[in-house]
Amino acid sequence: MSENYKVEFKVRSYEVDIYGHVNNATYMNYLEQARNEFLALKEMSYKQLMARGVFFALVHTSINYRAESFVDEVLIVTGEIIHFGNTSIRLKHEIFNKENGKLIVDAQAVIAFTDGKRPIPIPDFFKEAFEQD
């Protein structure tokens, strides 16, 4: 339904917990930043969308933690839009260790479109930019 995207992150020392591996909550930051970069590639950054009266609300995330990652490792976040609903999209994400290809996280996120207060239908310009023929 949508082209894949890929973003790299190097794990920083302040992103790890007392056990020395990436804190679970940090993966949410990685996923959001990857989505932001994905949107920007299509000239649909949050700022550009808000200028058109379109806002996003993350309404659901599910994450499966498959393996640990550590300081200085490079992670690759991949994703794609797997479903267009009436007022929301569902994305599939995966995070891999770049060096060994190990799956670290798989996740799904649901993003609702709003006018800043209430749900709105997904704008046609957004669908056209992200749907494949």
C-alpha cells in the first residue's frame, strides 16, 4: 500500500537503562522520529500538514520487544503504511541491528487524522501521496 522507509539511529548513552540496554520507552521515540522523516520525504512534515489544517494523533501502538540493543549500536527502523481507514492509517514498523540484522522490535501504530479537535477523513492529497497504484 505504501512505499517502505528506512531510518538509522545510533544508540546514545542516555538512552540505556540501568541494565545497559536501550530503555523500552526509547523505541517509541525511534518510531516517531522515523515516521516524521518518512512524512518529510513526501513534503508532508507535521509543520506542513498543520499549515493545511491537518493534525495527527497517535491512538494506538503495540510493540514486541524481540532482543536487546546497546550503546553505540546502529539500529535501522523500517516501516510502511499497511492500511488506510476512513480517518486513520496503520503502520508496520521493525527495528533491526544494522551489523547483524537481528530483529530488535516489531510494532504497529495507528495514527488518526484530526482538525485539531475531532477526527476527519484522510485528506485526498495525503492518500494520493502515499498510496501505490
